[in-house]
Amino acid sequence: MVTGEAVLCHWEDQLVCPDQSGTCRRTGLTFCRDHLRAGEWIGVRKLLRVDGIADHGELVRWMKKQATGTLTAAASAWGFTSMSGRFLFLLVDLQTVLGFRRKNAVAVVRMHDDGRPDQIVGSVTVESKKPPFWTEVWPNMSRPLPGD
Ligand SMILES: [Zn+2]
């Protein structure tokens, strides 16, 4: 097709022209170009920079049931919703079984209208020391925590 299909901006929850959008290499989700910096959705930096403001305890329990592998180490999470409230952008605190090692994961969850979580969308990544400084752990769920 010449014009291509409209692409969802996951931040604004609106369809945008393909030539005005891009894919965040970290989350694997599409956004307006305006919301991308160095190939990443700019909200990722905000997630990583700000201290926790909300503990999504029920959501964390749900996430642990959905996932196997690394995400079952989820202990707490905080974040903010997209402009429409349909997507929840989360920084998830992962703890290993012994509780010594802690890692941050970035995850995006699509929400039902009633506020219950629907499904994890895009890629879930955890912080790592080597470029690009994160590792995908979902949907590639078998991978262990980097460094473990
Ligand atoms: Zn947008």
C-alpha cells in the first residue's frame, strides 16, 4: 500500500500516520515520533528516574500468574497510565528468591475498561550493565535475570 496503515501511539492511544510514528526499541511498542528519543519512548526515562509513587500490589500478583520465568520475581511496581488510561506503563521491582538482588523491569499492561489488567503488551525488559543497558525477558520468558 502507498499510504500504509495507521499506527497506534501507545501513549496517546490514538492512531497516527506511519510516517509520523516509530517503534520503541525497548518496549517494542509504537509511538508518535515526538514521543521517541534515541529510539526509545521518552516515558521510559521518566519511569526509571522517578521514585515509586504507587504500589500496584494486585497488578503484581496478576503479573506473576500470567508470567513464568523472570517476571515471577516481581515484588512491587509503580507507574503511570497512558492519556486514555488504557495502557499502564510500569517499573517493576524484581527480586530473586533470596531477596538479595533487585532489578528494575519496564513493562506495559493493557487494561480493561473496568480497570482490571488485560494483558502484557510489547516487550518486558530489565536493566543490565552492557549496551543497550537492558535485556528482554518477555515474551522470551525462558531467559534468566542477566548476571544470575
Ligand atoms: Zn502520540
